[in-house]
Amino acid sequence: MNRILMMIMAAGVVLGGADRLAGNRFGYGEKFEEGFRLMGQTALSMTGMICLAPVLADVLGRVIVPFYRAIGVDPAMFGSVLAIDMGGWQLAKELAADERIGSYAGIVVSAIFGCTLVFTIPVGMGMIEREDRRFFAKGIMLGLAAMPAGLLAGGVLSGLSVAECLHQNLPVFAAALLLLLGLWKIPDRMVKGFCVFAEGIRVLITLGLVLGAVEFLCGWNPVPGMAPIEEAMGVVASIGIVMLGSLPVAELLRRVLEKPFTLLGKKLGMYPLSLTGMLIGSVSPMPVFSMYREMDEKGKTAAGAFLVSGASLLAAHMGFTVATEPGMLAALTAGKVCGAFAAVLLTMLSAKGSGRAREE
């Protein structure tokens, strides 16, 4: 499966590169170029945390490791509170007692739960207009409720048994339950709390980037033990290479599925734009947040639910996995796809059919 996915990405590179040489006649060349342009934004959001991950693992390990061992959970699972490309993988691998669980926590769980915690919720709540936040929050709650489907699928393909997945995810399930209750009972306070948390992560990332750059330029760093910035930038470059192909592929899928989405939207009582937003969300959640005002109510909820597991699969998360642990690509893909599908299905089952579809 890994080889098939890589061949698809390579085909996307050829498609985008050929269209760029032809003057971007079909729009795929623009997506090809966008993959490279996104490297700067990607580097800014993750390089500093990658540099700091060994230091954080050392500091946090003194507190986290004894507690996790006391409940029989591998300390690597603590790494899943950060996104896969914001230090989650590095932290999980540094703390891991079992290499298999370190890979599972750092790739699969970080890409689902960690990404939701430190990126999707704070950024989404900040970008989405106030009147639409309740639909987004409801979607996040449904996505968290469906999250075990993705975690189990990814865990099995990571070489873990179902029992191991359930046991190792006890802290994640507990945290998800608290999130569910908070978003249900005190959504405004939760928004403020997530904004503070996101700002703290931003400060850490910036400090790590500054310290890593100073060490590279001067050979001096007041915080010993950090990973070299060149190593972090190598990961960013690998992600950029994957996005050269994944973005043209996503654009091709969007065009191919435009008419089917219109028909499916009618049957589901949802605007076609809402379905398109989910596909775009598998590349990046950012455009989805800006599209929220144009979606129907059911679509807004479904998009929020989808993003819990499905966010960034075809771009940053796939690229990061190829750069770090390509053998985990099948587990990542299965986990995010199964979780996203279960979330949307749960949304459809819980909906009362209030939305009406229309043709775009």
C-alpha cells in the first residue's frame, strides 16, 4: 500500500510539473508550485518544536513516565498531545519504552488527536465566525466520539492488537471525554482556553526556532540537547516533495468528484460545497474555515467532524510520515480515513435532516 500511495504522489508530481511547463493551462501547475510555497509556512510551524523535542522529552519524562507506567501505558502516548508535525512524533519516540507504540503514538494518534488539540480547534475557533462556532464545536464533538474507529484501524496496521490499542489510548480517551464535556457545557471558556494553549505552543515553537538557528550560526546554545535545525529542515523538505504531488492529485480528485458530489449532496441534504470542503480539508483545514459561512448547517457540522481525523492527510501528515517512518504510511492513511468516515457517518445518523441541498 505504501508503494501504491507513493506512485500516486509521483504521478501527481509529473502531472503538476508537466502542466507548469505548459504554462499552467489546466491549473495543476499552480498546485505544484503551491507545494513548494507552503514549505516556508510548514517550516515556521514545526521546525522549532522538532528542535526542542529531545529537551521536552527529558523534562516531561521525569513526571510523565512514572505516571504512565503506573497505569500500564507507554509514556510515548503522551507525545500524542502534540500534532504529528509539531513535535508529537519526536516526543513520542523520545519517551517510548516500546518502539511499536512510539511509532503508533507519534504517527497515528498525533495526526488525529494531537492535530485536533493544538491546531484544528484553536485555529478553527479563531477563524470561524461566532455564529458558526456552535456547528463547528458540535462537529468536533462528533469527530472525537468517532475517533476510536480511526485509532483502532491505525493501531492494528501498526502491529498492535485491539486490546493494546484500547489500553494504550486510555489517557487519550479520558482527555477526549473532557473535551467533549467542555465543548458541550462551557464552549466559550473552552475557546479561550484553547487560544491560550495555542499561543503557548507558538511561543515554544518560536523559541526553538531561534535557539536552533543561533546554534547553527554560532555553535552556541544555552539549552543543550536540542536536535540540530538542519535535521528539522530536512523533514520540512521531504514534506514539500510529497506536497508537489499530493496537491495536484487533490485538485484532480476535486474536479472528478464535482458532479458526484452534487448528486450525493442532494441525497444527504447537504450543499455540494460542504462535501468539497471535506476533500479540501484532507489537504489543509485552513481553506475549510474560510468556506464555513457558505456551507449549510449540516455541512458545517459534518466538516468539523471530518477534520478531527481527516485534516491534512494528503499534504503535511503524509509528507511527514514519508520523511520519518514510511513504513507507517498505511497505518496513518487507514487511521485517518476510517476516523473521518466514521465521524461523517455519525453526523449523518445524528442529523435531523434540517439541511437542504442545492446545486452550486
